[in-house]
Amino acid sequence: MSVCPVEAIEISPVTGIPIVNELQCIGCQECIKACVFNSIWFNKEKNIAYKCDLCSGNPRCIEVCPAQALVLEELEEVSDE
């Protein structure tokens, strides 16, 4: 979040996870380079960074996965490693 020059990454009040404010993003891609989880992508069509927002707390991908291979778990602690 701290590498964004326009503070376009904020904590979602719904899910508590970082999200990209698409209206504020300038497409510099600094967040993509800095993300240790590789969870931010670049949308070339919109020229902005993109990050999953967990469908506002109800991830659709989990619902529709035919193999039930996806789960949503809360992390107790996130390590810098």
C-alpha cells in the first residue's frame, strides 16, 4: 500500500483486505512490483492495477468451482517471508 504514489490501495471496510481504487489508480504498476503475494495484476484495457476483492466478501469463484478446490480461510498472522 505504501508504494502507491496516489494512495489508490485502501482497506475494504467490508472484507478488511487491501483493494485497488480503480478511479484513483494511475497505472504506474509500483504495487505489482512490490506485492509479495503476487496478487495484483495489470489490466491493459483500463490501464490500471487490478486485485481480487473477494466479491465483497462472497467469492463467486468458490461457489462455482466444480471440483470444490477453492476455500476461503482467515489468516491468523501474515509473515513478511
